[in-house]
Amino acid sequence: MGNSESSDADSHFISASRRFTKKELEDLHALFVSLAAQSQSNAQYIIPSVFQAFFGIHGPLGERIFDLVTQERNDQKLTFEDLVIAKASYEKGTRDEIDNFIYQILDINGDGLVNRSDLEAALLSMHGTIFSSKCLKDGCNSYLNIVEVLLNAATFSVEVRGSEHTMSFNEFRNWCNLLPSVRKFLGGLLTGNSGRLGSPVPRQLYPEDLSSVLIMKEQYAWVIGGALTQQELEEWKLLYHSSVDGLSFNTFLGNIMLGNGPTILLVKDKAGYIYGGYASQPWDRHSEFYGDMKSFLFTLYPRPSIFRPSGLNTNLQWCAWNFSSENVPNGIGFGGRVNHFGLFLSASFDSGHSFQCSTFNSPCLSLETQIVPETIECWGVIVKDIQQLGKLEPVKGNVLQRFKEDRHMLNMVGLANSSE
């Protein structure tokens, strides 16, 4: 029986090895030897602390990933064969294989089920990795709130006797579709994100005295940023805030004309809901819809979700002023149809509406279809080109920036250029 198990393990390793080139395997072995040396294991295996420190994954999430990579042997020893087999699925596998691996990561207690407790533990570990430095500096309460909000977006419909409801694999996939920032993070844990430039959270440029009234908290920026490229995640500049500029459409238009790139519109309404839209094109005067398929709608509170274009129509952006026809309502909006938008703010900026919308497959974004804005913000996205990104210093502090000194090793094994 022992020989049979050994033969199965060997065949699994051989099959996994075929997904790599000879050079990739050699470089992956060099990485293993380096980490095994740090583990003081006579080049035989990697211990959990070295593995977690190198990849920047700690807490329950780090422990669970180590268990999966070591095929749940519970011997605390990660061999070269383990690393090749895991990365063959996680990095070289099909979309189904990668999603299944990530789904298993979320099964924190390893019982074959993903329930709310598992997901909460995984999200807390993610929170600690992405926002640890800010949490220590500013206090954790506001950062912990995002964990509860992200849980609100998940569905747990599978009934299990004697246990809390669990999340099915399809429900996991739907959750990731609504929250691409989560999928991006979980999909990059072992693929060399620590060697990439940039941060998953943009640098926000705004007057310091406005920090207490901003809708766009760092956690919300991370949620929105999951749907954007790294070039769009470097800097966001506050262009308009109703607390300072007043609920004035003219002031809004004047301020956003100062930028020439994409913008992010946020609304907090009287019901306490927070939502908005990403406008990929400038806000120019039109008597009909315009824009491109990069635009999207989103909700942030109480249930965060990203709603990308469905392709059913091209009614993406709306911006009209000084029109006298009821068929050309003055104001700004996204999706839907005239007078029945996915999101619309009237030119008075004191009212608007949000209807279910086929343009983005989005529901009503607020509690009711008719909305009364309490605060409106608009941020300009400062898009960096590839050459500019190459000149930036990597930001340390989380799984996407840590261990700069080991970036050469990540490049050697082909991890730093892995796709998301």
C-alpha cells in the first residue's frame, strides 16, 4: 500500500512538472533551496514560518495555505514536490482549478465546508495583510467594519445538519464576481505579487482637514480598485466634495473639468447607503448616452458589489445640462434608459434615482428607487503609464509589496510576471 501511495505521489509530481519549462523548474528549485536553507532543514523542506514570511501570508489564512500546499499531511514540512504540485494548479491550472484551490483556501478549518466563520477568519487575515500599518496607526475599528460589510455580500444557502449554512462553490464564484478585489488578492498569494510595483490601494490626494468627512475610506478604495488596472490604482485626487463645494452641479462640472482622466462618483444618501459609478470618459455635455465598456456601477454599504457592463446596450454614461426637453433630463447618470437610469443625479444635486438596470445587471443601488443625496464626492483617477510605474519604488507593508530583497528570486522563477 505504501508503494502504491508513493507511486501515486510520483505520478502527480511528474504530471505537475510537465506544466513548467525546464528553466522554470530549475528556478523554482533554486527558490525552494533558498527557503529550505532559511528553514535549516538540510535542504529537505520549508517550515511554515519561513513560507509565511516569504509570501507575506500570516494568521489562519497563512496556516491554511501551508496545509493545502503540503497536501494536508500535517507534518509541517513543505517539500519541493509539494511546491511544484501546488503551483501547477494555482499558477498553471485552468480557471476551474485555480478557483477550486482558492475555494479550498477559504475552508479555514479544513472540514470541507466554507461557512461564515471560515470566511470571517480569512477576511480578517486579508485585512491584517493589506491594512496592518494603517490599522496600527489609526486604530482598527473602521478597518474591521469592512470585514462585516464584505461578509454581507456573501451567500450561504447550503444547509448542513448540526452546522451553520455554508457557501457553495458557485456562490463563492458569484461572490468573487461581485468583489474582484477579493479574487485578485486570493489569486495572487503564491504568484509573486510581492515582486510587483504598486499597491492594491491608491494614494488618495485631498486636503487633510477633509479626512473626517470623506466617503472614500481606504477600505472602499480597495473594493473599487479590484475592478481597475494597476495604472489606475496609483493616485486618486479629490475633485469635488459637497461639504466644501455645496450641492452645486455647476461647481461639480467646473471642478471635474480640471482633470482629463476617468472619475469615480460616490453618493451617500439620507438612507445611509453608499454607492456610485466609475466613469471612464470625461463628463461632457451630451443629449444622449455615451461612454465605453470600462465604466461600471458599484455599491459599498451596506453590501459591496461591482457591476460591470453586461453588453446588452451601450447606455453607459449620461451628462446633460441646459436642455429644455423632458427627454433630455439635466444631470449625470449611468446605465438604464432616459428617466429610468441605473444611477442618476439631477442637475439640482438634491435628488435622483436608481432603478434595476440591464446595462450593468445592477439592482436598485439604494433602499428605495428615489434617492436624496446627503454627500456627493468625485475623485479623479490619475492614470500612470507603464514607464511611470517602472520608476516607482515598491511600497512595503503587505503581500503585494513585501520582501523587496527577494524580488530577484521571484523574477527567476517567473512569478513576478504572473497574470492576475
